[in-house]
Amino acid sequence: MIEFIKVNLLPYREMARLAKKKDLRNFLFAAMAFAVLLNFLLYYVFSLINHHQEKRIAKVQNYITSLDDDLNNYKQLYKEKKLLINERIMLLALQNNRYIVPRVLNELDTIVPKGVQLIKIEQAASNHGEDNPFVYEIYGQAISDSRVALFLDRLSTSDMFDSKPVMNEIVTVNGLQHFKITTQIAASAVQVSTDESSDDERNKSDHSDRKAD
């Protein structure tokens, strides 16, 4: 009969179990370290991308701000240019006004019908509160509505005035029709006055030249 050798394997099994446990612990630690490293790398990459995007957005915003400043400057220059043009027009108009006023009075004296009396003639105010040398407000009184209508019709057909005078008001006071009419100098009349002004200036210049000779 063969006798078997009895071997105690418990210590070896315990050592193997401890080794597997150590390997598992090392694997878990390595996985955790890899996860932390990967998370850090991803955070770093996304931070770089976000920083780059913020720089691009800031650059675009600065460009937009620059465009807004340029646009505001352009609007300001446009307003100043418009103001200077309006002032020049008003100065030229005032210069020519000395030729227009006598013609206006002569024309009114010609077209005012019998039964109509003009009380006051004044320049209308512009949008800036200044007198507009091309627009006049005519105040007067008439013995009847038909006389006022006739005067209005003559104003509209006059070469001196615009074809669309405006009746601002008409009221009856002591049996007389008191009215206010706004009318504008016709563009052709303004051009004629401008030509007369230019001729007058040339005549003065020629006279000065002859005196100098």
C-alpha cells in the first residue's frame, strides 16, 4: 500500500490571495490616477479652447465698438455738415432778401383786389425758430369771403409766389373777414433775385476797378 505525502497548501493559497488583492489594488490605483490625469488634460484642453474663444469674442467686440465709434463720428460730421449747409443757405437767402422784399411788396400791391386791406406782412419762423426769408405770413382784412378767395387765387397764380398758399385762419370781426395766409416765394423768383444780386455785385466790382484805374 502506497502512502501519500500530506502537504499543507493553506499558506500558499493565502499568499496567492494576497498577491491578487495587491494586484487589484494597484490596478484600481492606476485606473484612478489615469482618470485624474485624463480629467486634468481634458480640463486643460477645454480651458485653452475657452480662452481662445474669449479672445476672439473680445476682438470682435472691440471691432464692433470701433465701428460704432466711427459710425457716431460719421453721424456727428453729417449733422455738422447739414448744419453748415443750412447756415450757408440762410446766409445766401438773407443776402438776397434785400432784393426779394421790394419785389414782394410791389407784387402784393399789384394783386391785392379791391375790398382787401393788408395789415401786416412778416417772415415765418423756420423749424429752428429763425426767420425764413422765403416764407411770409400775410395778415389782412376783407369786406367778404369772396374778396379773400379772390386774393388767395391771385396769390396762387402769381409768378412771385408759390402756387399753393395756405389759409391759416379767417374770422369775422365787426363785419370784416380777418385772415392770415402763409405763402412761399417761388423758386424762379428766388433765382431772379440771386441773378440781380450777382449783377449788382459785378457792377460794384467793375466800378471799383474803374476807380482804381
